[in-house]
Amino acid sequence: MDAKEWLVINALPGMGALRIAQLLARQPQWPEGWLAALPSRAASALRLWLEHPTRSPLQAVIDETLAWQQSGPRRHVLHRDHPAWPALLNEIADPPVVLWAQGDLGALEGPKLAMVGTRRPTGEGAHNAQTFAHEMASRGWCIVSGMALGVDGVAQRAALSAGGNTIAVLGCGVDVIYPASHRDLHEQLSRLPGGLVLSEHPPGTLARPAFFPRRNRIVTGLSLGTLVVEATEKSGSLVSARLTLEQNRELFVLPGSLHNVQARGCLTLLRQGSAHLACSADDIIADLAHWAGEFISPVSMAGRSTVLDDKGPSPTGTGPSPETLPDILLTSLSATPTPIDVLVQTSGVSVSDCQQRLLMLELDGWVSQQAGGWVRLPRP
């Protein structure tokens, strides 16, 4: 079937991803088999579209999607018959029927690791997310997450900075920026090589609380495994952990301090014995290599090892960063503390963007926050 027919199926009244998946398992012929198998309301809607498309409200879904595709570059509609459709999604109980995609479809080709965690990571948690995502991406793995604040955003920025692939699955339309502070990340994912934004909701759909737990099944369903970086005892990341296990995928957890509230959900998963302890990127790759072999060569999977110590993970065998400035903000910093409002004024960036960039620079050892503002650290 083509994209128009899949869009119609996705929009049939009274249906949903699970019911459609159950019907698809019976391999109905199009369109007679579908008309016979669908509930009466959905069958009537489909019959009207087949016989009189201009009179059917389902046609509006097609027209709106075509208009969206034609209004900008790198816009796609994915479905089971599309050559870029990720086959792993077909293995979950309720895969999306259609995915609206914006960005580089090449991001779908490699092995994928979901990375999830709290929206308020500790400095150690953010450093762990950045380092693991950077190394996994540099070794050919695509980082899948939800573009949320905290661990999601840190991991996806790190994957892009490594020149790797990363996919954001949104709980809104692919053209809706949520959270608003991640406008720059959304733009990078949509524009840069290796970046991709996906959603099962049509463009223009606003974010709703109920959409986010549902999108998590796509994040984990795209991936061979999930890494939980930091999670509280009631974190939404534990929903992703449960979905990972239900989908028969591998679950990994980074260890955390007994005194760290943000790590208690991770410790619970480890105590229950439902997750693998991950102390290095090699731990993850070793457990997933037999599945990843069809996506990536063994040479690409070999490389540096990221190990955890009391300072967080750091690549072994690597020296100090070269003396090239990774961010123009550094030109406004010195050994004298500079307030963030002065940085915003001199650099011309937004407060949220400035804060995010300072965090990444702090994690890389370029800057430090002190009384009175931010300072640039001496490089070894």
C-alpha cells in the first residue's frame, strides 16, 4: 500500500495502534479484506473514502500531509511499505501506523540505543549522559530519545557533536517545538546530517500529557536496548524501562550514589535484577553486539572504552582537548567571574541557550561557575 492508504488507515475512527496491529497480523487484502475485518464504523468511513474521496473527511488528512511535505525540505511520511521503515517497530505489540519524519532518514539505518533519564540531572548524571552518548555515537550507534529537558537533550546534543546519528521521538507534531527552550536542538535535528525528528502525530499537533508515555514505546521500540542514566523512584524514565522489558529488549542502568535522589529509580531496577549494570560503553556493546551485527561492522564497534570512576566517565587513552575554542562564549570569559546576564548581552544568545552551552562547556572542563559568575578554566 502507498502512503495515502496508510494515512487513511491511521485516521479511521474507533481504531488505534493496537487494534490495527492485531488486524494486520491477519494479513487482510486491500481493500476488500480490510472492509470485511474492520468494525462497522471504520468500515463505513473507509468505504466512503474509497468510493467518494472528496466527500470523505479522511481526505483532509492526506491533503494536509501532502501540503506539509511540499512546504519544506527533508519531510517524509513513513509506513510499513516505506523502504526506510524501521523493522524493529513491527516487533512491538502496538507499533505506530504512520510516522511523520523530519530530517535525515539515514539515521534509521544503524543500530540504536535509547537513552532516557531525569529532566533535572545532577552534574555527574549530565556528564555521564554526554560521555556515553558521544562514545556510542562515535562508534556507529544512533542515540534515540525524546528531546526532553535534562538527560534527553544532553545525550542528543552529544551525539550530534560526535558527528553521529540521533533520533528524537516527540509527543507532539514534528513541527511543534516542545519544550520551547530546545528550539535550537530541534533545528539541528531537522537540519544536520544524522539528525531526525519522528512523531506518530500529524504536524501541528500540540503536546499533551497523555502523548508522552505513548511516545516512549516508540523510543524503546526503535532500539536494541535502553540506557537509564538517572531516574527518581517515580520517574517517567521507569515507564521506558518497563516498556523495554515488555518489548524483550535489553535494559541498562548506570550506577549512582546511595545518597543521590535522582539515582534511586536506577538502584531499584538493579536491586530487582531487571537491568544490566553498565560501567562502560563496552558493557553495552558487548551485550548488544550479537543483535547489532546486521547493522554495523565489528570494526566500527571497536574503539575507546568509557569507564566510570568517582569523577564520572571519561574516555581512556585520550589526552586533553586541543586548544581550539569549541564555543564563542569562551571569548567573553576569563579568570574573573562574568555574570550570565553579561554573557547574554555580549554574545547575543538567549538565556536558555547560554545556560545550556555553559553546561556543556562545564562538562568538558572549559568553564566553572563561581561566586559572581562564570570563569574560563586554564587548559592543561
